[in-house]
Amino acid sequence: MDANVIGTVIWITVAAVAGAALVGFIVFALVDVLRTTTISSAARLIWAAVVVLAPLLGTAAWYLVGQRTPELERSLRAFAR
């Protein structure tokens, strides 16, 4: 086999594995958003839309900020009173 072909096969394999990992990460985030019971239905719907419409950024945001959504909702309700 030509070295060029082997290099191409390796790159395609790496890209496929990375792509599959990314899709798995996004699906896991979406399932996590939909199964959480600590936030309101409206917040869940918004987070699901963010994860679907901006998969990379939305997934990262969910894991960085989304877990704190219940605290933010309580703060907003207290502020509104």
C-alpha cells in the first residue's frame, strides 16, 4: 500500500471516531436536558432548542451553565417579587 493511502485512511478513521464522539456528546446532553427534573418545562424546552440549534456551543453551555439553571430561576423569581 502506498504511504499516502495509509495516511488518508488514518485521517478518515480519526475523523469518523471524533465525529461519532461529538454526536454522542450532543445526544447525551440533549437526553440530560430532557430528563432533568430540577428546572421548569419552559427552561427545559429552551435548553433543548439551544442544544439542537447550536450543537457544539449549546452542549458546552449546558454542561458549564445549565446545571445552575434552578438557582438562576429561583433568583429571578425572588427578584420579581
